[in-house]
Amino acid sequence: MPCTAPSPRSTIKRKSQRAHYDSASLHAVLDAAFVCHVAFADAGSIHTIPTACWRQGEHLYIHGAHRGRMMEALLAGECCVSITHLDGLVLARSAFHHSMNYRSAVLYGRFEPVDDPSAKAASLAAFVDHVSPGRSTQVRAPTPAELAGTVVLRMVLTEAAVKIRNWGVEDAPDDLGHPVWAGVIPLALTACAPEPDTLCGAHPQPALPAGLKAGA
């Protein structure tokens, strides 16, 4: 992907110094995400729906049920996908200069179906491994009926923009002496202690995978 905006609509104009258009920046934002928001038009209205997502190569993937409104609308027209990670609250000495640290991505394009059963199965295995690395080889694989009942869509990563703020306070010189604390309060998505299924005691259970330990 070039390091310039791929299209006029994906060009970041406000705070353009925070813009990134390279593949590495985009992949990093996508790979850290479990949920994206998909905006699309349907039946004369505009909708934005959050849904699980994952990346394979140069495509963003989502999945859903057959005949679902979003799945059908995405196959019929273009959409916009957004992802945001909130990394910190930036507290300045003036109300005006408060900000947030974040990593975000906006993608434009059209989803296409993954119809081949083997390709669909591989994509869904990648999704399971995105949620819990290595888990796709431990759980029961989808049955043919389950695969047939699941829609997998993918969007090529050719029209996207990343915007990042990852620094501290930017106060005006005249405010530096104002007697109030200033700085960054970091924020992070953190795993808590795993909660076993209530039926775990009724059947032999293997040990908790290392990757599922709290904070992993």
C-alpha cells in the first residue's frame, strides 16, 4: 500500500499529521481489533452495526447469518468500516487542549463472499485463532451444515486510512503555569480472570490453555 492517501474520500484532512497510509500501520490496527463498525445504506436509511472482525493477508473479514440484513446489504453496495482503540486520556491545563490518544482506521469498499467451503472453513479457523491463538485445532470443527449456514465476507484493503495520536499534552505557552495536574491517563483493554463454563465439572476438562490466562 502506498504511503499517500489512496483516494480523495480516504484522505485525512483534519490533523493530517496524524495520518498513516502504509500497510504496516493498517495491519497493526486491524490485528489488535476484535470488533469493527460497518456503515451501510439499506431500505432508504443508513445503519452502523458493530460486528466481529479479523484480518487475513490483505483482506478484512466478517461473518454472519444467511439472509441477514447487513450481509445482504453489503453484497449489494459499498460500505465504510471503522475501528478505534482508545489508548489514553490526555488532560491538559486548559479545557480546550484536552485530547485522547488513539489508533483508528477507516476502510472503504465493497465486501465479497467467500463461497468455497474449504476457504470458508480456513477463514473461520483464522477467526477462532484470532480470538484465542491455537484454539481452532482444539475445538470441534464446523459441520457442513454449520458452514452452509454461515456467511463469510471479505473486503480488500486497498482504500483505507489510519489516524494515530500517541503523545502527551500540547498546552499553549501561556497555560503552562496554570496550577492543575496535566498528563496522560493510559487506558488498555485487559483480560480478567477466566470464568469456566458451569458444565466444566460434569465432564473431563483439560487444563486452561496458557493463552487464556488473565492478562495474556
